[in-house]
Amino acid sequence: MSLLRERLSVFSALFFFAVSLALTLSALLTDFWIQADAMRRNGTESNKHQMNSGLFHGIRQIDWTFGPKRKHFSVFDEIQSDISFMDRNVWFALLLFTGLGLLWNFVGLSVTLRNSTKYGKDAKENEDLRRIDTAVGTLGICLWGTLTIVSYGLSAALFLWQFFVRLRHNVLLPEHIEAGFSSDGCVVLGFSFWLLVNAVSAQLIPCILLFWALNGRGKRTAEEEKSKEQDSVFLY
């Protein structure tokens, strides 16, 4: 029963590692970490003024008087020009933690795939390859999953902190503010951010299942050792 439980946990971990990787890549490739469906000019709110942005690119739509005009912008270029709504250090930290998370996620996916293929062969023949105390065994899946959770979690927490401290108050350029535009209180978290949050949640599930499976294996091993000791006593 415990072996079956471990098999199911490994195969489910393979699925959730893949889902987590796909969600994070989607979050990075989409430009809706933050968005504002309407902004104000001289105190009057209008949906003619809009914006959305990801970690790399975004779009601002501003109606100067003669109709709304959409303009694409690069977050990196604005950071370099010191006019960005993103803090330079926080932005680099976000990319660092997300990049590390992708690395651990990919390694975990590879290790999980490797472990899942071992169950198709003879269990005794592959017992050494599936040892739980190695970084490429079942315990290794938990290790890489935990590292992925920490990295993605730090990235999401940093962005959330930046949102409440800075982004929800202003995502406009100095020239917009001088012309009477304001985004204070108009900005919300977009679906791209929630994709990353869901990636963290997806990683939690296999870790919980694998700890549950390993706990079952530990009990099984303890029972086998106890049985061997009793047999030795009877033989003696």
C-alpha cells in the first residue's frame, strides 16, 4: 500500500511540477502583473486612460484631448532612465528569485520524471536509484519542490510589497503627472501575478503528498526492521 502511495505521489508531482513551470513562464510572458482600467485627470476618472504592465513590457493609454493614444513601453528602459514606477533593486531581485525558481522547477521536473520511469521496471533492481536520501531520489523531489516554493514565494512577496508601497499609488511618468493625470488608487493586481501565486500553490501539493508517502515508507521500514529483530531473537 505504501509503495502504491509513493508511486501515485511521484506521478502527481510530475504533473504539478509541469503545471507550475507553465504557470510561471506564462506569468513572465504576459504583461498583466498590474493594470488600471481607468485613471483620473484633474480629479475626473475616465476609462480612456488605462495601463497594464508586466515585468518587461507594458502599455499606457492616455487621452490628452484628441482621443486616447496607446503607447508601448519597456520597463527596463524606464528603469535605466530613472522614470520607472518600479524600484531598480526590487526589479532585479524579482528577476533573480523568479529565475532561481525556474531553475529549481526544471531540475525538480527532471528528477521527478527520472523517478517516475523507475517504477515501470523491477522494484528491487532500481531500489538504489530510488533511494530517498539522495537529491535525485524521492526526497530530492521534495527538496527541489521546496526550493521552488521559496524562490517563487519570495518573488511574489516582493512584488506584492512593491505594489502596496509604490505601484498602487503611481504608474505614470512625470510628464503625465504634470498634465494632471493620476493613477492613485486605480491600479490593481493583474492575472499575471496570480499565475505566479498559483504556481506556488501547485508546488505545495506534490510536497505534501510526497511527505505523506515518505512517512508511510518510514513506518513500513520500521515495521520490517522490527520483524527482522524478532525473527533473529526466535532463531537465537
